[in-house]
Amino acid sequence: MVRVTVWGENVHERNEEAVRAIYPDGMHGAIAAGLKEYLGDAVSVRTATLDQPEHGLAQDVLDATDVLTWWGHIAHDQVDDAVVERVHAAMLGGMGLLALHSAHYSKILKRALGTSCSLRWRNVGERELVWTVNPAHPIAAGVPHPIVIDAQEMYGEHFDIPEPDELVFISSFAGGEVFRGGCCFQRGAGRIFYFSPGDQDYPVYHHPAIKRVLANAARWAAPRTRGPVPDAPNAPRDWYLA
Amino acid sequence: MVRVTVWGENVHERNEEAVRAIYPDGMHGAIAAGLKEYLGDAVSVRTATLDQPEHGLAQDVLDATDVLTWWGHIAHDQVDDAVVERVHAAMLGGMGLLALHSAHYSKILKRALGTSCSLRWRNVGERELVWTVNPAHPIAAGVPHPIVIDAQEMYGEHFDIPEPDELVFISSFAGGEVFRGGCCFQRGAGRIFYFSPGDQDYPVYHHPAIKRVLANAARWAAPRTRGPVPDAPNAPRDWYLA
Amino acid sequence: MVRVTVWGENVHERNEEAVRAIYPDGMHGAIAAGLKEYLGDAVSVRTATLDQPEHGLAQDVLDATDVLTWWGHIAHDQVDDAVVERVHAAMLGGMGLLALHSAHYSKILKRALGTSCSLRWRNVGERELVWTVNPAHPIAAGVPHPIVIDAQEMYGEHFDIPEPDELVFISSFAGGEVFRGGCCFQRGAGRIFYFSPGDQDYPVYHHPAIKRVLANAARWAAPRTRGPVPDAPNAPRDWYLA
Amino acid sequence: MVRVTVWGENVHERNEEAVRAIYPDGMHGAIAAGLKEYLGDAVSVRTATLDQPEHGLAQDVLDATDVLTWWGHIAHDQVDDAVVERVHAAMLGGMGLLALHSAHYSKILKRALGTSCSLRWRNVGERELVWTVNPAHPIAAGVPHPIVIDAQEMYGEHFDIPEPDELVFISSFAGGEVFRGGCCFQRGAGRIFYFSPGDQDYPVYHHPAIKRVLANAARWAAPRTRGPVPDAPNAPRDWYLA
């Protein structure tokens, strides 16, 4: 069973009626519901939000988390650096991380990837098509080609990320732009999946194909090993023969 | 100086008046002219075509070729297997290869990549936008972002290739499809660049930005080393201390 | 359940008493036994050999094979090209392939990778250490670091392969050479794992850690999708809205 | 001409007579001299050290630096975070970075790569062999295969780094360990080369083949583009047609 913690910034949902109308239980609530709908007994889901103590991400929560999903946007700067360090350490030790949409600019993703993670954007509610470029990838299993999202914020290249270890999805937008919107990375023992659909102004996390992608990604990112961040051990000659 | 051999199938140009009107000197002629225009004294260019003996690719030609460009479409099957082997061996030994547009289905590219190289297509003359996803790559130097091609054949995902070593360009089309149209691979000592714009029905090789890409790619693919295909030498203990 | 077909050239075992002493049931027999020992009910294993009709690899066998393991050495040239094509097509459609030791020079691996697959070698029975460079990779699960193999043939760099999609193991030898001996590739929908330990002169396939690697690799290479080799469909405008 | 700034921690050289005997002009002095010896008029070299104001890396120095080499060990923690930010920004904008030996644990490399960069080590002065695994890579040009270093500190796997974009060298040690000691990464527009030989206790930077590698790497890492760290521009519909 994969233990997922769905982290939500939960600011737009509280402050903007239009967002609340789409996501009455918060975006984190919708994401959590989608995981339960698609993974059933194969998943246990909890949520955590910015306004909780330690943003709901105390060490014991991370220790019991196989995969952390992260949605943030307007309050990236309010995320405590100590929590970011803790999440980063958990990830290097094996915890999976799903960074969603505007989390491209989250502290944790920038720290893991080491680049600016900048991109072009335009929010006019245009059609996004999500194309699979690696149909044999576990995250693409059962996903329509393309996913049609009627209205979304545009995210376009250049997206300043390291060359992904695996590229799974590329989006196009009605305005003509393209975006590497489904990217896999490994950092330490942890698997990272960045997935771009999901602006707060549109009901993207209610879309069946998006739920499918997130469910697949949660399985994929579940740790194969889990441990502390490795340090640098002194290794006497022939230590491995002992 | 980079010595380029521009290989052209040269069938559409001879058989179809519309193509001849666009490319009176053949597509190979246009490609060669573009390289000379953009690289000047830094390049020497010759051309070779299917109808020549050994398709114009005798061993001494390959030995004097740093980079081979390949455009073929309707006559892939007429390319002699022995010539394909010879080109493949030259490439493993260090010769660069630029595979253009419908050369996705050429014998040489399929042999080098080991996949089917299949893709979706539609030829209705729609707009193609070529987006740079690695602006620091030498092949993207001085290339507009995006390149706007008013009319082109659509090539769309899924494109059945190995994960490229470097992805430089992604195209979108008016119909919404995307395509990994600028991909770098290394096989043996040889560098390969696949570049998708360039159907025979449109004047793509007269487009300044396309000429720029091909000129950049010729420089990039020029060999750093050149030799025979390596064999498997027996290596006595401590041979490297001799 | 993963359905594995273990293919063996089965020539050394029949012609050389020393090899037969190590592998009385053939190398394929030992590999098959190891898979059953480590995977139990999670695997079904059959074997096939060069001397059988169609080398034991008729289409219906491949259709019922999730993962094919391949060991060959002295008789690579006797493998029928039609069978190689059939295996290649199955692999592009999703079948996994484990290419073992001297299968670096098999027709199927060279066809899939597109390079010469040459390497250095020396057969003096020296110690090989197999080091894990990606401990979170599923193929490395439960594998000692390093694996100590008391006597093996040396395989050394340069190994002329494409840059692997994932590098899992690097070997060192008593003589000082190194070798990228555990490499993952994807071609089409098929996963390939090349694993270098396993010369016929040494009881490598009886080594517990080697059995563990092969069992892990069989699981890893099992297909996520399975189908024909994709062709190149014409795609009318807006086909995806139908 | 490539403008290189050679940064040295310069602590061991001042505090330890044995190191000073090997590197009377500091390790940075030896590295700078090697670059000048191998690149001649194609390079201009300056040095900078920890004890200088802003560690010798004021903004105007970075602005005039194409490639920064970094050697640090015992004083990583004394490097000011503001300087690390500045170097990181310059690198994302295109500046090359050569991280040498114990700089695996430097703030700048960890920030760029996002992992712990931990490794095994043993300092008993054993033989290191540096094997080329990508002979066509520009950094390997003219480099002996293997480089034989009579005495070095052992660095061994597991090395906790992201999968390199290109792997050029793998080392083996007399004790049997292996290490991915020559790794290429790109972050933003900047190229990074990590190269492991070079402990302060041994005259590694006086070794001709090591000088050759560093000279090659300086050329390779020189920027193709240079600019600010990209931000995230709003892009109105059809902006690219303007």
C-alpha cells in the first residue's frame, strides 16, 4: 500500500470564491479524493496544508509518507526553510515527490533540480492537449492520447529544468506553445515527477485522465528503498571481504 | 573546415513538377546552398544522389566526409544494404549524420537507433512552430524561438525512437499535435541529429532559420575522432603499463 | 506472473567437458533454475536453444513470453536472421530482453542498440567486483555491494554502446579494468537489461547474488504494454476529438 | 579565448608543509599553470581564493569569467552563501563550472545537483586508473586510456549524484573500488564537469594527462550563450508573430 501525503498551499481556495466553487474541499481535497478513487485499497491518503504547524509536515509524518504531492503557488515564500530541508532529506532517502503545476517554483523542486525552473505563462483559459511520448512508461498506463483539457493556464517553453531522466508527456496549447509537462527525475533514492496541468482557476483535478496520471505517478514514485541521506564513510582496504 | 556530403533521394524533384518548382536544383541542391550560405569558408559541400553508382557514397567519399546529411522518402527500399552498412560503419567511426524529415524511416536511421521510428502524419500544409527546449545547445545558437513555418506536413507523437541523448526542439502544429523534431543521439563515435522540418511539398529548406539549424548541426556533428569501427581486442594483464 | 523464456546457445555445454561439469543442465538450465528459486510462483520459465526448430523461438513462443533472456557466444552467426527480426519485433512491442555476458555480440543486441558493442577482454579467471551505482534501482534490490565473483573473464572499457538510459552496475577486475556491466535501455515498448557477468568457464550463474540480479531484472523487464510494432498512421485533423 | 577563473580554498597549502612542498604556488597555482601550458593563447587565467574579499568572486569577476574551476575541502562551510548564490546564478546564465575532487561536497555543486554528493573514501595513496568510457567526447581528446595515477585518495561508489547527462571517465583503485569520476551535467545554460582526481596529498595536478583533461574541460564548458537567470515571462497570445 502506498502512503500518500497530499500537501496543499490552500490559499486560493480560502481567499477566492471562484476557486472555492471548483474545489470546495480544497485542491488538496480533490487530489486526495482522486487518488482514493483510482487506487482504492492500494493507497492511504492524508492531507497537510501550509497553515498547520510545521505545515503539517513534521518528521513523523514524512517518516510515514511514501509519496508527497506538492501544490503551491502564491505562498512559496511562506514555506519554512527547515521544512524544505526535511522534505529534501526524506526525498534523498527514498520518498517520492509529485510536484504539481505551479510547484515548478516551489522551494523544494528548485532545491532538488538546481535550476531556476522558470517558464512562460498566460492565463486565458485555453485548450491544453497532453501528449504521451513514452507510451510504455508506467505513468502513461491507461492514459488517453492526448488528454484534452478544455481550459487551462498556458505553460510554455523554455522550461529551465535539467534534462529529465525520462520525459513522459508534452503539452501543446491553443496558442501554439509546447511544454514538457510530464518529467521524471531521480535525486538520491527518491523519484520525482513534475506534472504541469492543474491551475487553480480550472477544474483540472476533477478530470478523469488527470486523476489517472496522478494515481499512476503515486505508484511509480513509491520508494524501492528508504533510509537516511547517505554520508561519506571511510572505507578501509578490503572492507567488502569482511 | 567541415566536409559535408548532402545526400538526396532526388525522386520527387524529378517526377513532380510542383516539387521541381520549389527545388529546381533538387532538395539536396537547396540544402547544400544553405550550408554554404551560412558556413562560408568553414564548410566544403558536395552532393550525392540515389541514382549515382553506389548512390554516390563510395568508400572514398565517406572517408572524405565529416558529416553526411540524408533526405529520403519514397525510395527508402531502393537504398542498397551494402551502402547502408558502409554508412553505418563510417558513422560508428566518427562521421556525423543529419537525418532529415522523412529520413525517420531511412534504413540508416532505423539501423542506428534500433526502433521502428514510426510516427503520426498528416499532409494538409498546416503551420508548424519549432520551439527550442535547450537554448544553450550549439544547434540552437541564433535560432528564433519559435521558428514559424507557415506550411508543413504534420509529424506527431508518438515518435518511436530511443530517448534522445539531448532534445533540442519540439514542434507544435496548427492541428494541436506535438513532435520531438530536433533530437541528438550518439552511436559509436558518431553524432546523429534528426530534424523533422522539410517535406518536399513546401519550401522549408529555403527558410533562413532552417538553414541556420542545419549549419549549426553540421558544425556540431563534425567528428572529434575518426577511426574504424572498434573490434574486441584481447588485453593481456597490465597491458596499459607497457 | 512473469513468463520468462531462457534462451541458450547450448554449444559450449555440449562440446566442452569442463563447461558441462559446471553446468550439467546447460547454462540455460542453471539460469532457469535460479529464476525459479528466487521468484517462485511469480514466474513461469521455459527454455529454448539454438538447435531447436526456429531456435525454439516460434512466434507463438514469443507471444507467450514476457521476458526473453539471451546467452550466446560461439555461434552468434548461426542465429537465423528471421528469428532475430521476430525477436526484435516482439521487443519493440513490449517484450523484455535480458542480454547476458557474451550476448554483447549477439545479433539481437547489436540490432537493438545500433552500435558495434565491442569491448576489451581477457580470460584468465580473475576476480570481478560488481558495484551498484544506482542503489534505488529495482534491479539492485537486495544485491550486495559489491558482488564478489572470485573468477571471471575480464570485460573492459571501452564498451561501444549508446549511453544507457540507466546505469546500474559497474564492474572492476583484479587487473584494474572497469566495465559498465549492468545497463538499462528501452527500445520501442521493450526494456533491455545487459548484464556482463557469466562466462561459460566459471560457475557465475550459481552465485546467489547473480541469481538475485537476474530475478530482479526479469521483474523489471516485464512489459507494461504489449502490442505490435507501431506503424505510421495518417491522422486527420482533429482525429482526437472523435 | 576562454577566460578561466581558478578558485582555490588555499588552506591545506598554507597549513601543511607536505602540501606546500607539492604545490608551492598553491593548488590553484598549479591548475592555472596547467591550463596555460595546454591552452596557450586560447585561454586567459586568473586565480581567486577563499581568503580574499568576497572570496575573490565579486560580480564583475564572474561577469568576466567563462569557466570557473573550484577546489575546496576543509573549509566548505566558510564559503559565504551570498557568493554561492552569485556563482549559481552566473552558472545558470551560462558560465561553466569545473568541480574538482573534494569539491563534490562544495556548496555550489550540491546546490546545482540537488543531491547529497556523498561517496566512500580512503586515503592510503593507492593507484588510480582513469578509464575513458566515451572516447568521442571532447573532454577525452588526447587523453591516455587509462590515465595511470600512481598514488591518490580513493573515492568509491556509491556516489550520490543525479544520473550524469554524459559520463566520460570511470576510475578504478588498487583496492578494487570504482568511481564515476568524470561526469557532465547541464544546469540552466551552464555546463558542469565534475572530475575526481586531485587530492592535496599527491601531485595529481602536475600529471600531464590530468592537465589535458582540465584543458579540454575548460574548452568544453565555455558558454555558448550568456545571460541572466531566466525569469517567468507572461506571454500574450500570438506574441511570437509580433
